Amino acid sequence: MDLEILKIASDIDNNKNIKNHTHFSKLKNSLCGDEIQIKLIIKEEKIVDFGYQGNSCIYCKASASLLSKISINKKKNKLNELCDDVKLYFGGNFEITEKKWLVLKKIFKKKNHSKKDCILLPFKALQKIVSI
């Protein structure tokens, strides 16, 4: 087990229920059973609060934790682009070029490629919201 993944997953600042959320998404990974729920407060096309919860593996938790931190104060359209880029990354384009997304390299490693469905789940749940 990668200790960095454990450290990221243990950062649970945004692992919370937002009762007054404006947007909501929930997904389940049919391959492994991971579940993730994302609740957001969006004002003027910008995410001002991000909460996630779920029953999932350490890779999904680490991904949700990082995603929650980088999403706050970002515009919906930029996050939609990020979600598209993440899919391309796991499709074989192993480049993350935008400086603001470089923190994702902590989990987007070739050695974690077998856990891609777990890592992508929070991004897919977020994209259901920000692509509208």
C-alpha cells in the first residue's frame, strides 16, 4: 500500500454532509462496489463548498479528498475540463500540464492504473454536476 495514498485519504476536511447543498451527485462503481456522494454549494458558477461521503476504498477516498480541495473556488467549466483531462490521462495520455492540477500527480501514477475506476469515480460524480 502506498503511504502517500493513505495520507491523502486520511485528510477528511471535506468528508462531510452539506445540508444546504445546491447540487448533488451519487455514483456507484459496478466493478468493485465503491459508492461516492458529492454535495456542492455553487454560486455564480463557482463552487464555494464541497462535501463528499461514501463507502469506498482508499484510492477513491484519496481521489475525493484531493478533488474536493482543488475544486473549491473554481468555476464549473474549468472543473468539467479537468474531468475530461483526467479521463484522457487514464486513457493513455500521461500528462497533467496545468500547474493548478499538479497536486493530482500524487495519485495519478502509472502504478495506480489498475485502480483507475476507483480513482475516477469522484471525478465522474463531479462531472455529472459541472457539465450541466
